[in-house]
Amino acid sequence: MKKYVIGVDTGASKTLCGLFDEQMRLVRVIQRPTDAEATADELLDALDAHVRELARGAGVPLEDVRGLGAAFPSHVDFDAGVLLETADLCQLNDTPVRDMLKERLGLPVVVDNESNAAALAEHRLGAGRGVRDMIYVSVATGVGGGLILGGDLYRGIHGCAGEIGHMFVSDSTGYPCGCGVSGCVESIASGLNMAKYAMERIQEGAESRILDHAGTVSRIDMVAVGKALNENDPLAIEVVERGAEYLGRMFQSLYQIFDINVFVYGGGVMKLGEPFVSRIIAAYRRYSQMDYRYPAKFLPAELGDNASMIGAALLVK
């Protein structure tokens, strides 16, 4: 009996590969760097090698693996198994990754967006267990998400449902975004653009402990902002409150559209914790009249950095 499944999460900087048994217990995991400069064929050759290394190290022949799920930071034609657009790995644009991996490995392959995979994992095995409808939100370098409607992952017509980071929330704020506008929530409240705002304010002359933790302006990131936030640094507070305001608007719009009041949040920026999350919730509640009657639940994700890898494996199951 083929009792194992493999989940792969490929990002711009690293690739996680996990082997799971029939109870979805993690048997073995490996992490390898992603060569963002490699061609599409070279990237898939590397994935092939990683998967074989994973199975070999666990003493499991590929013949005992039922299939492989692969998650990418991409718009995905789920039915065709084609990556349509991948911002950080653009060499994979319009690539039939499912069929190319299947040919290399001789395994059934399922391909999906990384946030969809994470949403599925959190719904089945994480913070969203037992709820019928939920929205997963990741705030990291970018802002992504996944929709669980009626117990199922909803991908939309073109596989692009859940791209909540590109919801338009302002006509006067934001940096130019790859989606084509400035004013989407990612252009303002992603980790990348919140850090960019902190850089600009310091270059304008604002004094801040953020610079003490970053060392130089060019090295400012949300880790440095978070450390300064814990010291009640005024600029760090300004950066976080600005981001929280627009994320709160995003959550309110999601609630208004879907009538879903369970939000599971993850991603590196959300590790700022209560000082950030409480401000997001406060902003949401300022705009949501329905919250007084049907209060929303904001639940921290439970599966951490493994969520997309786990969700990719669940796609096979």
C-alpha cells in the first residue's frame, strides 16, 4: 500500500520538502536554498533531486509514495497544473510544472498557490479546525491569503481567489505594486513596504531606535521595527499603526463581502504579536458595524513556517 505523501513549498529563497505518513505525521523534512537565478528546467531538476533526497533519507522508495503536492508563490491554473505568474520566480511563468514534475518523478503531482495550501493546512490541522468557513491571511514580505468556503478551498475561476493583498484600500497612500496600483493593502502594509516607510521617515530626519537595531537605513526590516516597538519607539509605533489601519480596512471588507468572521493570521510580520494584532483588530472594529452583533475571531496560525508544505501534502490526500 502506498501510504506516504510528499509536500513541497518552494519560495524565492528556500524550499521545504516534507514526507508524511497516512495519518499526516511528518516523517522527515529537509530545507534547501532556492536558486532564484536558475532556469525553469534547473529549478525543477533541483526539486526532483530534493524529493529523491528526502525519500532516500527516510528509507522510503518512491514506489511507496502516493503523490506529491507542490506549493508556489504563484497564480496557478489548478486544473491544468500550470503556474501562470510568479513574481519572485518569473522564470516559472506559464510553466506546466505539474506535468514536468510528474515526468521527472513518476508520481501523481498536484500544484497550487502557497497561501491556498497554507489555508487548507490551517483549516484541516491548525487554528481553523472545526469551522466551516474561514479566511487565512499571511502578512510577510507580501500580503496573501486563502479562502475556505463551506469547508472547501475556493480558488476562483482563474485560481486567483484569495489574492487579498491586492484589495484596494487607499487612493492616496502606498508604493507602486506589482499588481499595477499603489493603494492596495500590500503596497502599504506588507513587511517590505512598512519597512520602506520607516526608511523614508528616518531619511527625512525622524529619530528612531529602529536604526540602532538595523545598523544602517538600507538594512531596516520589520525585525528591527519590532525591537524598537517593544521599546515604545515613536516611529516604530507610527509604522505599526499605519500598517494596522489598512489591514483593519482589509479585514472589514473581507467580512463585508463574505460574511465570514473567522480570520486565521500568520506570516513573519504577524510575529510582532499583540502590539500589532491588537491595533489591527481595533482598526477593523472601527469600521465594522456587524462586529458588535457577530464579533469576529482573530486566531493565530498554529502551523508556522510549515503550513504551506503541510497543505501541499494535503492536496494529494
